[in-house]
Amino acid sequence: MSLFQICYGPEIGAILQSIQKYPGISKVELVTKYQYQPQGDISSLVDAALNFLLNLKYIQIDNLKNIWPMHKDRIKEIHYLSRIKEIADETNNPTDPNYIFSTMYYQLFVVPNQLYIKDLYYEANLIFENLAISQEKVNAWKRMMEYFGLGYRVYGGFYALPHSKLMKSIVQESGTWEGPLQIFFEKKINSFIPCIYNGTVFHGILYSIFNLNGVNIAELTKKQDLPYLSYGEKKQWNWVKLGGEST
């Protein structure tokens, strides 16, 4: 059992909310709750979501097969991402499926600073040669990462441009803050999304932050003689001020 589950994304959050609302609920009750039509069987879909949540340690299942939440607070997409990043740091084992799942985004996109990969199945198995990753699991990974806001499934591949909604959530989670843009990437963004390799910030993160400039939650400016890197096409930004509300 690992994070590699055949999931779609939305069912993960929905099932976790049900468990938080009804502590001690059983799998049978969850299946009944979400089996909207009599034909078919969604048991495998519920199993996959439960296994994913178990690996995140967001839930626990007792000997009577009752399911209990380990967190009572509402969990947002950014919290899933920060937990996945924590698992990568905790595991640090290239042969562990959970390590591979939680570092695919970083290894495949951030390290080579590559926004788009057409054949993710081929590239993933090329890099993570210690564990064969099926096409079905790679497709599920893409669906889940799109749901969490890390990118888009495009033309059969994956375009790793974080969603504007996700970046707004991270900015808001950071609260009112002002400082060097480089420190913002290292301390704020990197807490949720691994985005820096050898001092270089991933292009997908840069573009997403640039798109937030001037929408009342992030303001990018330039300060002279600042001992930090500047960003933008003309290196026109090195300072960020966070505040305001997203729309």
C-alpha cells in the first residue's frame, strides 16, 4: 500500500470531509453514501482514496474497520501538498514508492526546470529505475496533481504550471509579509511546493507568481542594492509585499 493509488482527486477531499463529519464511519457506509446510482460498484474507488489518506496519516482505521480522522480542521489542497513534501523529506529512500510519488514533481519538472513533459510514463520510469511505475498509476498521479493545483493534463502529457487558485491560497496562508522575493520562494513557497534546485527557482513557480502581481494580494517591486537575486524578463523584481484578499 502506498500513495500510488488509482484516484481522480475530488473523491479524496470529499471522503475525508465525511470522515471528519462522521468519526467512526465504516467503508460500507462511505460506499453507500457516494454510490449515487445502483449500477456499478465504487468500492475500489473508496478503497483507493482511503489508502491514500492512510499514507498521508490523515485517517486511521481500527480493528473493527471503523475510520477515524486524525485531523479535525479543514484540510485544503495546500495542506495535501505540504504533507506530500514532508513524506519526501521523512522517507528519503529512492526505492520507497511513497518517496517516488512525492518527489516526481520535483525530479521530473523542477530539477531540469522543464514545464511540460509529453510522455510522463517513460520519463518517470527512466529516472526512478528502482521501481516500475505502471501507465495507469502515472495517469492517476497526473489527475491528482491537477486536482491539487500543481499543473494541467495537456495533450496526453503534463504541464507543470501551478494554478492561480493554488498560488493565491499559499500567499494567503503566508499572511501579511514583506521581504526579498528570493526569501519568499525559499521560505514560503518551498514549504508547500519544492521549487528550487541548485539556487534556481522553477519557471512554473515564477510565472504563477508573476501572474499574481497587481491583483491585490501580491505586489512585486524593485529595491536597489538588495543582496538577493532579481526576477522577471528584465530582472525588474526582487521584493514582494503580501496582503489583501483573493477574488
